[in-house]
Amino acid sequence: MTKKRRNGGRNKHGRGHVNRIPCCLSGKLVPKDKAVKRFVVRNIVESAAISDMQEATVYDGYALPKLYVKMCYGIEAAIHSRIVRVRSRSDRRNREPPRRQRRRAD
């Protein structure tokens, strides 16, 4: 029978069983090696309130802390929320990570 992906959609090579983790969108339990994982770094304060916080603070040059979260999604939820995209048959062979968006230095 033909195979769609050389890894079978998983990263489990040689392991018989992998624990399941909950999807952060749907709550579905997904094998840890099959889940789509994204590491999100955000400011705790949203961008609209940063200037208000800096004006109200007593300390000069206080750096607001960041929020570090590892998000794990099931394949269905990741495709539905456009975290990953469906690729054509020829593009599925491309194993390079997508090019990262560079932020402009203002």
C-alpha cells in the first residue's frame, strides 16, 4: 500500500507508545509526537496598554515581563485555525522549515 508521508505523520521512530497531551483548542488528546507544537512569546500587557503602564510606573527603564507558553494543537485544530496549511503532494516532500518572518528594525 502506498504511503502518504515517510514518517506516517508522527515522530515516533523506534518507540512503541507515546503519551497523549491535550490540544489547547479542542481539548482532544493527541499523541505528543503527532501534535503541532508552537512556542509563543508574548508581552503580559497588550500593546495598547504598554504606554499607559510605562507612564504610571515609578521605576525608570522597567522591562515588562513576557509570557512564555508552549501551545500544542491536534492536526485538525491546527489546520482549522490556520497554524499549519495543507500542502500539495510535491510540496510535502520539502522538509525544510518555512522561512521566518523578519521584523523590521525601526
